[in-house]
Amino acid sequence: MDFRNCYDDEDYAAAYAKLEFPGTYYLAFRDLPGIIRRAVRGGRALDFGCGTGRSTRFLARLGLRTVGVDIAGEMVRRARSIDPAGDYRLVDDGDLGALPDGGFDLILSAFTFDNVPGREKKVMLFRGLRRVLGPEGRIVNLVSSPDIYRNEWASFSTRDFPANRQARCGDEVRIVVTALEDRRPAVDILWPDEAYREVYERCGLAVHEVHRPLGRTDEPYEWVSETTIAPWVIYVLGHVAPV
């Protein structure tokens, strides 16, 4: 598939670097501190697909010693500029060969797999993540629900892309981040729950928890669909236990 990652674009990266994850994005991160505290033992973290480093800094604020990696050079450059003391590394096409076996207690992948085309590429990447995950470690894979591409949201719009509603697993879908100055649509890959579970099984990863965060009426946002439809899915994964 000829798929171009829109985040490896200087103008889009510049706009994304300013984003403070308001509104719908808030739901993606709201529950992560509690999930991580319950699921993770140890302080070594990898932020896989760190972008401009916002999620890396989020993990660092939780007290984790964090390495951020990304394939988008412009994103990594901006992460280093924003956070000169952080550990941000450019990796070639997701190659984690320079990282140690079992070197991390937590691997966070926030939105990264929304932009990974093809089943075999996903399998290759998850196998790499499994290799660098400690024996009792956890992968937290935060992804967009297929529903995010079919509804309107506090921070996103899909009304201009009716073809999203007919999209199937592996198809491109488009969404506008209304919180960004750059209103060009992000192009993602639709990947539903059953397809993720198939990939996890092939990679020797067990699903320990699944979270689908909803907005609450006491939160300081004007929710659109968020109180009844979850825009995100959070998978907590670990090594399959030996039989």
C-alpha cells in the first residue's frame, strides 16, 4: 500500500507540536495514570511513536524513566527542541534493534497504530515491542475506535468524509482535528477490535484489559458524541503465559 504518514510533514508537525490535547484528546489520557499504576511494576518506559514528545513528557511526569522513539524526523526534531533533557530517538521504519531485550516495564503506543498500514507491518512492529518488553511488563496500546471516523466530536470532524462510513478493515479514513491550526485531514487506517486481537495473538501478546473511555457531564468540555460513544480504545497487553 502506498501510504504516506501525514505526521512526517513540517507544517503538520509544527501545528501538532502546539496541540495541548484538549476536549476529545483529554479522554485518551484521562484514565492512563490509574491504568498504568495498576498494571505496571517498574519504572522503565518506552514511548513508541512519541511524535513531538507530549506523551513522553506525560510518562516522565508519572515518574517513569522514558525513551521516546518515532520514525518521523520532523517530529523527533521538535520533541528535542521542546524538551532538550529528554531522550528522543529516530528509528528507521520502526526498527527497535538498538533497544535491549526485555528493557522496558511499560511501552505506551498512543495513536501510533492508527497510522500503520497493513496486517504484516503491524505484526512485525508488535513482535518488536514484545521483544523489548520485560517479562512482567505491559504494553498500553491507545488507538482510535472505528466510531471516531463516523461521528462528530468536540475536537474532530468527519462530516466531509462520508466514505468513512463504508470503510472496512485496512481502508484509509480521514478526519479533521478541529483543535489544530492546520485543518488538512489526517489520513488513518481503519482497524477494528477483532483485527487487533488477531494481531496480538499472532505476536504472543495477551489482552489483560480493554478500556473505552466516555465523557462525563461534570467535565469542563462541551461534549458532542463523547458521553455515549467512545472515541478511543485502550488495550493493556502482556506476554502470553507459558502453558
